[in-house]
Amino acid sequence: MAAVTVLGFTSCIDETSPESSTVTAEQLSASSSALAAAVSGIPSQMTEYYLVYEGEQVHETDMAYPQFMIAQTEMLGDMYPGNADNVGYDWFQNYNTFSRSYGDDSYFAYLPWFTLYQFVKSANNVIGSIDITDETLTDEVKGYAGVAYACRAFDYYMLTVLFEPVDNIYTDCSSVLGLTVPIVTDTTTVDNSKNNPRVSHDDMIAFILSDLDKAEEYLSNYTPSVNTLPDLSVVYGLKAKVYLWDEDYANAAKYARMAIDESGATPMSESEWTDPTTAFAQACDSWMWYVSYSAENMSNLCNLTGWLSSEADWGYSSLTQPCIDRSLYDEISSSDFRKHVFLDPDKYDYYNYQTCRDAEFIEDAPDYMSLKFRCLSGDYENYATGGAIDVPVMRVEEMYFIEALATATATDVASGVELLNTFMKTYRDPSYNCTLSDLTAFQKEVLTQMRIEFWGEGNAFPVAKMLKPGVMQNYEGTNAPSDIFKRNCAGIKPNWNLVIPRSEIESNTAIEGYNNPDPTACIDYPSPIGEYSPGNY
């Protein structure tokens, strides 16, 4: 992509490659209004439809930030198409199954990589346009720099989580363990980008934290007027996420608490979770950072509601009817209101589900179908209205879970248990009572609650990749719609280590020979019921 110096499109990639225009830092610095527009454009870009291919309908997972919400949920094995006859309409299914092309010439390497570096480029343009040493800068302009540094840190966090390999028994990662991705900043030249190696885990963490330190400094005297731009509480939240990935649990707990306190946010209530016209369609107090769709930056197919709202009568969700994994559903207590956004097999005999459709729609729907993501205003017919939703990027609930998990690991399990029980009893399930004393068991319990809480949002994926809990998708009573989904993996699923696209390797000689292994078809399916598939190397 011409707009991102590290990316080239002169490769032999097997799929259509886009072209892109550039907006330079020099152009932004010449105009204060252009700078303000560029900062506002960062969250707009995060919901831009067919972002990498600039409006061209090349691949339906080209959905900017929401693609990562769906992809990470599918990688966890927590989401299935409920309509077995329409499995083929789930364009994200390869994140779950990795049975077709998942290598360096696939969209599943190509689109995540180029989407995130497109985001990096936008942040770099803002950073490069501001001379932070200029003593005449206003707090607002410094705040713009803080926003850009926070966004760039988040982008590299996402790149690291997705592309840093974790050892597993299915693919040989030995030659690339501890490597993340190339760093591209506002000062990276074209020549530098042609020989730009994957940096080590430690160097990447230091780089991201350095960006977050700058964001913290520059946002200390400036608060964005809207939560579509990260503020100081989000910076603390990002530090908590980064420290957790780095397994620095003391700092993860510290900054999670700072994020909670700074935000002043209250976790979502039962009514906010279940409202048929606004739930996960309209931002509420708990959403520390969110982005928004408008009728102008979506198409009928390329929008989050059309993928995740089973009530929507447009897009692919009306065909696939996305469902929660049955075993995860069974982990939700009947006294936990979050269970009410997934359809129990007993339907109305179990719960009086609220819907913008009708009772027949619920009765005819597949078991375990999601009602979590609603059409805005209950408009399930018009995508430009019902799909013009807000999209959560960071909710305060994530900070509570990080604090509990990190405290248990850094201090003692009992302290983590107390934090988790307090959160769950206060905000989710008054009957909840965790009594675990084993650290590993408690970590897995926090992960389970995060998988439930962030179903469809993806935020549990980094924790799962770090903890390596094992994934069981073929078990007695599974609702996996076909054998292709029935994979049981010890530790992690091998496709959790995304592959760097071939076009990047061909334009950046330093990466040659240092790609993550291709996991395509490395496991026979279906796995034996209730047993992990054996390793193949």
C-alpha cells in the first residue's frame, strides 16, 4: 500500500491488490483544520467499509476494526453459523476452521496486516505533523498528538497479539518465537522499510509503552469531547492490556484500576444488555472508547450489525444466524442476565426474549442464536438506519477482569477471587460465588467470564492466547454445524499465530525466512470427540 511505507503491492499475491492514495504529514501541519479533521478521521477509518480495497467489494472480511471483533471470536471457537445450510455465507469461518487457504497468499494474512498498518499510517501522519517541542502549542494540539500516540499504541498491540507466535504442538514456530512485527513510525523512510525486521517482544513492548507514556503526558491537560477518541482513562486501559500481554501482572492490575477510577464508568446494566432497540448498538456509560458507523461509511453487507445481529434482515447474519458455542452457553448461570441474549433450546418456556421481530422469529431460530447485537432503533429492514450503530472498542468491564486476573497472579489467588466475586455479584449475577484456590483454574474462570462478556467483541482472545487453555469444539452435544468446525486443540489453535502476507515479505527483505508457519490443514478433522488432536511435528 503506497500510503504505508513498509507495505508494497508489487508481489505475486494470489488475490486482488488495492491501490491507495496518501495524505502526508506536511499537508496536515500546514492547516489546523486539516489536523483536526485527520484526528477525527482516525475513528471514522476504524469503521470504513472495504477499507483496504478502498470501497471495492473484493472480500467481505475487509471491515476495518470490526473484522477483528468477529475474527477473534471465531478463532476462540465461540461463534458458529446456526444455519447449517448456509455455513458458506460465513466469510469469517476460516478463522475458526483454518481448513482452506490460511497462508501468506490468503486474505486471512493479507487483510489483518494491511488494515492495521493502514491505521498506523493515519496515526503517523498526525504525529509527524506536530512539532511537540514547539512551546507555543496549545493543550488541544498536544492532545491531538496524545490521541494519535494512543491509537498507534493500540494498533501495534493488535499487530503483536495477532502476529507474535505462541509455541504449540501443531506447527513449528521455533525459528520465530519472540518476534513481533516491523515498526513503522512517522520517520521511517522508504529505504528503511525495505529492510525492516520483525522486532523482538521486549523491543515492541518498550515501543508501545513509550507511545503510551507520550499519550499520557499529552492528554493530561486535554480531554476529547467525545469517547470516539481515546482519553487518559483509555491510555491507562491500554497500558493494562499491554502489561498483561507482557505478563507483568503487577502493572497490569495497577493500570486496570487506574483506568476504572479515571473513567468513572459504570458496567453495563441488564437493561442495557437486553434492550431490543439499543443493546450493543448505542454507546452507554461503560464504553470508554467506541467508534461509530454512519449511513455514509457502510454498505448493506459491510457493517457489523449485518454480520452479528441475527435480527437484521440484511447482510449475512440473516443467513448464518450466528450462535454462541453450546459449551460456553452452558457455563452461564441461569441467574446471570447475560444468558438472556442467547436463545435457550426451550425458547419462551425458558425466558421471555425481547426482540424487534416477533415470537415466530424466535421460535423458528436455531438454538443458542445470539441476540446480543441489536439493530439501532429496532430497524431490522433498513441497513442505513439499523446499522448506523456505535461499536465498543474498550469497555470498563475489561478492566475489572484484567484487575482480578492480574491480582491473583501477581499477589495471591484469594485477592483475585474477591475482586471477581465483587464484580460478578454487583454487576452480572448476584448468585455468583467463585471459591477456586488454584491459580490456573482461576485464570481459566476469568477467561470463561471474559469469553461470555465479550462474545462478538473479541477482547478475550489475547488472554486466551497468553494462557493457552486448550480449545474443545468437538464434544458430545456440540452445536458446531459441520465436521470442519470440530477441532480440539491442546494449548492454542495453531491459526492463532497469523501469517505475514507474501507481498510484505517480497517488499521487505528482512522478513524473508522469518514468517510464522502456515497452519492450513495441519490438523485432521473432526478431532476425536472430547480429545485433543495429536501434534503433527
